[in-house]
Amino acid sequence: MGFVYLIKCNISGECYIGSSMCKNKKHRLSCHKGKYNECVSKQIIDKNDYQYIILEDILDIDKKQLRIKEQEYIDIYDCINKRKSYRTEEQEKQYKKQYNKTDKRKQYKKEYMKEYYFFNKYNHVIADYINDINKY
């Protein structure tokens, strides 16, 4: 069982499309309301004037099929979703190829390498410090 839903702002008209396998449909909305929600739906929820609409209930569906169905709705509606819900294998290859060329990817790799070298360089110092603490 799964469902596709829409969260629509009554003020700006913006909408967000999502899907869930959760049986309790209200629970999914509570996740969007959570203070740690970093999803773009947050900009609608924070205005506190929105509608939560179930677009489609689907009884016999797996996660992949549900993601495909969600993507169909995302393609139909003019929504604020930033990520695709589903990509074909070819689309996924293209996405990864483009992502690897972005500055964001290069910056992430640079930060990772910086941390990696730092911890390798000072690993013995950290280990000695931990050993000293454990003595007491």
C-alpha cells in the first residue's frame, strides 16, 4: 500500500509532491512539520496555511513503482520539488556524470581529503590522548 500526496500553500500557491508507504497518512505530514525537516516542503509548512491532499491511494505497489507514480505527478504539477523522485538508469548515469563535474562535488571531495589527511597525520596523537584518558 502506498499513496501520493500534495502539500499546497494557500498563500503562494506553491505545491510539493511526495509519496509514502506509511499506512498512517497523517504521520507523513508530521514528518514535514518536524523541526529537523530540511525538505523544500518546509517553506510551505512554515507559512502555516496549507492543504494536505492525497492525490492517489494505491493498494498493491512496491517502492520503485510508487516513486515512478510520484514522478509522474511531479512532471504534471508545477511544484517546488528540487529532486526527482525517480530516474531511469540512463537518467541516473547522466545525473552522476553532471554531478561529478559540479563545484559542489569538487568542494565536498576537497573537504573530505582535508579531513582524511588531518586525521591520518594526527592519528597517533589522538590515540595517545585516548590511551592517557583511559589510564585514569
